[in-house]
Amino acid sequence: MLLCSSSPVFLARASSHPRKARSFLDSRSHVLAKLQSALVANSSIQFSVKYPFCCPHRLSINLKAERDFTISSVLGENQAMTTTEEDVQHRGIFDLDPSLEKFKDHLIYRSKKYVEQKSLIEKFEGSLEEFAQGYLKFGFNREQDAIVYREWAPAAQEAQLIGDFNGWDGSNHKMEKNEFGVWNIKIPDAGGKPSIPHNSRVKFRFKHGNGIWVDRIPAWIRYATVDPTRFAAPYDGVHWDPPPSERYIFKYSRPPKPAAPRIYEAHVGMSSSEPCVSTYREFADTVLPRIRANNYNTVQLMAILEHSYYGSFGYHVTNFFAVSSRSGTPEDLKYLIDKAHGLGLRVLMDVVHSHASNNVTDGLNGFDVGQGTQVSYFHNGERGYHKLWDSRLFNYANWEVLRFLLSNLRWWLDEFNFDGFRFDGVTSMLYHHHGINMVFTGNYTEYFSEATDVDAVVYMMLANHLVHNLLPDATVIAEDVSGMPALCRPDYEGGVGFDYRLAMAIPDRWIDFLKNKMDSEWSMKEIVWSLTNRRYTEKCVAYAESHDQAIVGDKTISFLLMDKVMYSGMSDLEPASPVIERGIALHKMIHFLTMALGGEGYLNFMGNEFGHPEWIDFPREGNGWSYDKCRRQWNLVDTDHLRYKHMNAFDRAMNLLDDRFHFLASEKQIVSSISEEDKVIVFERGDLVFVFNFHPENTYTGYKVGCDLPGKYRVALDSDAFEFGGHGRVGHDIDHFTSPEGIPGVSETNFNNRPNSFKILSPARTCVVYYKVDETPQQPDEDTTGTETTVTQVLQDSQVDKTAESPSEETISTKETTVRQVLQDSPDLAADEVLVSSGVRDEKEIDMEDSTASD
């Protein structure tokens, strides 16, 4: 398996309508033959590299990768074949990973199916983008002076539209069925007003094969509500068509795509300190400013799609085009997203297309009345049921299912201005076994065989192609634990097209160590292996813990570290106990090492940035329908004398470090030293040098670390700083000058294969980051004193006021703009170089900087 480990490598940035399909496919056979030739090409320039890592892996470098090749050259119906076989000999996924050559037949087969399906859509629907506007045809839409309602229900024998507008009597609103199983009805306006009022309840009533009439929520409904006064009451579809005066108008444009996403995963409903379901507007006004203050650039929202069972965490979706009504209306969600964009935050949706709720009363499953899989949203029998999730599985080969799911993606992009998606349950989609009872070892036969659900793979290729065509700056993340090769390579290379995959093995490693091993038993090699074990050229989003690690039955990392001592030992007014000392120190190190070495993006779940205690438990019968563990205790981090503030400040500082030095986006990642005896890990990311000392007792004086560039180094971030709850043992005003090691250009004569080195102090259970000081001579007429003071003042002012609920949007926006403007005006500023050495800088630090301003 090709892995991106600690390598000193510098990379350049880098179903339906069968009767119509046969003749069309035959006419394109010559094009598909050229596709096959392109995909099997495997003669690019490759080379292996050596690097200081305990378990090296061969890396294959593709020196040229452009978008105008292989699959991309045959996607369009009328597009000329401009790429010759000779041109493509140096391109494609086989160049990146020659091990895939053995499975080229499988990869060619799925790519052919993708091209065929996309071409069919283009032929019969105009384009993939038009096909994905099904919401303009299905569901409720205005056409001239009438409301037209359409529903795909081939199994229905008769159908009616019922609701508040006709007293739930559909005898006068019978629907007609066309040859494709689509029912429709046109209801003219009455007295110049819509016959179905905005915000009124509606349902689709139909009779199926055994003569029974059933009422269902329309599949394309845009809003659904439930009577909160009735326990376990069924949901009702709601016709959502507010007048112009009530529609939310977006004020802000989408922020640009960051070089690396720093993602704050959040659940709106459980975001309140109070034991209740929070709202979109409350989240926007109180939580978004916190996220921005901690220097995240992306928010990932869970549980947005309507789900009748709150305890499902939003993963048993009942209504795919409707926002979760517990937290407000569609206009309220638009307000949230717009406010995030105004703060410079991108917003991703946690989208669930891997399965659907088996709820027949409220959800899509209600349209399955025993018909064949060809005329159903879901597969029949065992293939259509996920036995662990107790949910239904989509038939991705069905034309109308593809229309439904692809339109669902476009709906959230176009109507709500989402910036991308995190696809849930991708492993379940990729394989017929859904990953159940599977242990993925990395053997390629696990990925490419009859166990692979090619229909689902084709759907995901179509989905990624669509999203990136509609929004080139979109971010699309796959939740996949299997590690399927080429999942995060573009479709035009033969990949599935995701931008990132979640590095799901990392939290499992941390949980295993925390639960089952003493600190002295922690293997530095195992930690580094888990963090660097990812496929070369396929980006990962790393995380130490997400919502998964804290759901009922488990605990947050902070609670695993400190447990019940957190209830009494978190006061800053008394010395910290050994348990608290260890817990806070390791909490900072675990999260930061995961961020720095684990991927090309970082994710944190709401509240874990400050060490939220306990676990998550949604209201249910087993806990007396309590909301106590289904909220976020923001008061803990807002209380100035509690130690939660230290973990929060460090989280803010490590995000700011990436904002300043862009190490997450750097493809230079070199682990130069892994010492089991010292319990020390040293690596470079970009031009930063990271030193993690996991030893519970040993502090090392004059500890020698290797680096790439010669010069003077200083502390950029120090977990032992006072403001992070540390002891302040590392001097931030110390200059660390490098010494050359060995013969230049001969790595084996260097120190840990690095051409230079410098010596540091490394206290026990700390992590310190060093940056190379820019020693470019200052121009005689330059005066940075005033600007430096401005930077310092802005940084001090921009910290969250712990006595307030949260900073305002205006405050954050103004200060962020001021910081960025100052940095742009004085890029070589000494204060700029150390602005991330701590979350909050005191007068002592300012004095230190004044004394070195001439540097």
C-alpha cells in the first residue's frame, strides 16, 4: 500500500430507461475503448525516496498531473477526444500507485459504468447539473398561477393530495400517473392567492397493491413538523413557500477555500448550556463567535436533515430536503450559514446518503410497500436492510434514486449556500458487506472484488463530479474506515473524487492507549505509525476525538484522562493534583500531535477544545428523557478560575499557528527522531520543528534536534506556557542557533538524516514548536515599533472575555481584519514571527520582543 509517512519529499501543489440505452452505448464504444487505454497506462517517471522512519514505504511521485486527461476527455457527449494514448502514458491513478495495476480490470469496469451513467443522464436529461435540479420538478413548485405537485410512486394504484387546505379530504384532489410512475396534480390559485397556504400541512395519500390507503410525507418536502404536545406524534409535511418579505436574503459571499480545513464539528440542537434543544439562531449568535475566536475556518453541522428520532444524532434521516424543525425553520438555518460566512467560516453539512430511516410513517421508507427494487428507493430483501443500523439501503442503480440524491446535494448548495459535505457511512456504501465483521488489513483484494458495490461507487463519483462542477471550491469529505485506494483522487483519474477522508484509525489508537496502557507503555513508533499511515496524494482530516468517541457508553479524552477528579480538581485557585496535571498536559499533546502529524486537515468536536467532561447521551427512555448530557457546558470555559480555559487557549493557539505558518497544507513532513527510551518524537512540518516529550518524568536539557534549514530558531508555540496551564519552563526569548551536521548532501552523515541541528530544553509531557527567524536585514528607514505595538494590542484585545457569554460578530470581524492588515503591512515584523508563541501575551513577553526587535 502506498502511504504518506514521514518522508522528506517536497511535492508540487497540487438502471432506468434500458430500452433507450442500448443503441446509445453501442455508439460510444470507441470512446470507451480509448478510456480503457488511458486507464491502464502505467509508465510515468517514478522514483523511490529514503527517509528517516521506522517502517519505510515506497513512495511513487507523479511529476505531471493535469486535468485534461483520461476520463475527463470522454465525459462530454459531443466533446472531442483530444488526448492521445501516447499522451496518457504518464498519467492516471496507476502512475501514483503501480500496485493498482493488478486490479485494472475492476477499476476500468467501474469507470466505464461511471462514464456510461453520466452519458445517459446527459443524453436524456440535458446535463448532470440539470438532472440534479429535480426539486424544481418534484415536490411542490410554482408554475404560472398554480401549484404543481409531483411524486414518484410507481407502486401506487391511486393517489391524492391532502392537507389543511382541503380539510384532509383528497376526493377533489386526485392525482394522475404518467408512464414513469410519477403522480402529479396542478392546483390553480384562488382569488389571486395560492390554494395551499404557506406553512400549512400536507401529505401524499395513496392506495397500494392490497387496496389499503396510506398517508405519507411527500418525499421532496422542504419542511416537516411534529406536534410537540403529543408524545411520539407523527410528523406532517409542511408546504414551505414564504412570501418575499419573509424569505431570508443572504448578505455575505462564501469565504474562499482554505489551504487546509480546520473543522469545528457541531450539533446545533445540543449546543446550548441549558438542558434543551437549541435553535439555529441561538447557535449563530452565541456559538459561531466562539468558533471564530478559536481560529477555526470551517464549521461542520450535524443533524441538519430532518430526523424524527432525536437520539439518532441525525443519522436516521426521514426527510432529506427538510431542515430539522426542532431547531427552527429553513430561513433560520440560512441566517446561521450567512452569519458564519460573515465571520469568515465555511459551512459543511454532514450528509447521510448511505442509508435512510426505516420509519414508514415519517420517512422515505413509507413509499416502499413491497414493490420490486426497480421501482423503489431501496433494495429488496437483505440487500436493502442494514442489520446493525436498523435502516434501509438505497438502490443506487435506479434512475430516480440518482435524481433524488444528486438533487439533494444541489438543493443544499444552491438554496442554503453550504460549502460542501461530509459524507457519512461511506464504508457501508462501498461494500456489499457494509464493513460489518470486516477487519481491513490493507490488502488490495479487500477493496476491489465482487464485494465492492460498484453502483454505490458510481453514485459517489457522480456526486463528487456534480458538487465540484457546481462549486469548484467545495470541500467534500468521506467518512471511510477501510482506506480504499483512489477514494480521494479525482474522477478524471479513475478515483472516486473526494477531497479528504477522515483519518478514523487515529482516535481508536488514542482511546486504546488511554484505556489499556500505562504512560510508560506508550509506543512512540505506534503513535507515529497511526498518525502517518495514510495514502500518498490522498488527503486526510485528522482528529483525536469526534462525536463518536463521546456518545453514551464512552467518554471524552479529558474524562478518560481525569475522570471524576474533574468534578473537584479544576479550580485554578489551588495547586493542581497529579491527575489534573497529567490530564491537561496530555490533552494538549494528544490533540496537537494529531493535528500536526495526522493529516492535511484537522477536526474537533464541539466542546472538546476545552476538555468537556463526561459523555453525550440524548434524551431517551433509559435516562428519563433527560437533556443533562445532551448540551455543552460553556460555563466551564467561561469561568475564569477554572482550568478549562487553559485547554481552550491552547486550542486557539494551535489553530493560530497553522493560520500563521500553514503547516497543515505543507507537503513537507519529516519525522527525524522517534525515541522509545526518551519518549520523544521530533518532526518537521513545513519549516517548523515540532518536539513532543511524552515522558512522564524526564526533562531533557540540551536535547539535540535535527532540522533542515540553518539559522536561528525560536519558540513558536509552547504547551508549557503559563497561559496554557503549564509551568513556563521553556524560555521564549532564547535564540537557538543551528550547527551543521556531517557532509552536505550526504544524509547518512547527518544527524538523524538532517543537515543541521540545534539544542533545546524539553520538559516532561510538553510539546514545543520552533520556527526559523527571518534574519533579512531591515531597511534603514523602516520603523516597526508602532506596528509591533499594534499587533500586541490586537492580540491581547482579541482574546475571549471569560466573563461574557461570547464575543460579538462585529468585535471578531473588526479585530481579525486589523490583525490581518497589520501582518500584511509588516510581513517581516518580529512580533509577527512570535504572535503564536502563546494564546495571550503579557508585558514580560512584550519586553522580550522589544529587546529582540532588531532581529
